[in-house]
Amino acid sequence: MHQRQFSLPLAVAAACALALSGLPAGAQDAPPPRSWTVEKCARYRDAWKEALARFGRAGLSADFLERHDAFLASGCLKDADVCPRSKQELALANVMVVRAMNAGTASTFLPFACRK
């Protein structure tokens, strides 16, 4: 018997078709993965919500909360200007530093800084 040989382009096309046939419908149209900046902010936002739920808002000034909200609203891109002044603000900022580092975000990402 004579064996038929496939050309390389035909073999590659067949392999691709076979690989794609196993994907769920629409998988080729899946959205691109989120950027690392967006992912970091999402992780940080979740950690912030959890920390507030656990520790509450007692001892947190309106200025501290408003500046932090502005940081989150900016997509975590706003310059660091959230200054923890009270004992509770400093404790929460410290918790957030640890949470951010555990989430794989850089320490320079955080919004905490006292400029004055």
C-alpha cells in the first residue's frame, strides 16, 4: 500500500483545527486579561472593604476616608496623599500594607503618605 504524506502547512492547519474544536463556543472572543494595574486595584479594593467590615470606621476621620475613596475612584492611580493621623488610621494603614504585600502588589502602590 502506498502511504500518503501530508505537507507541513496542511498538518499544522489540521492540528490547529483539532485544538480549537475543543474550546467552548465563544472562547476565541473572550475578553483580554485585565492589566496588572487594574488587577492590583481590584485586589486592594477588596482588601479595603474587608478591613473596614472587620475593624469598622471608628476613629477614622472624614479626610482620611475621603482621600482614600478618591484613590480608589481613580483606579488606584492618584498620587499617595492619604495621611493616617489617629491611632485607628495608622493601624488600618498598617493592615492595608500587609494585605497589599500579601496580594503581590508593590509597597509603592499604596496611597499612604504624610507630606506636611
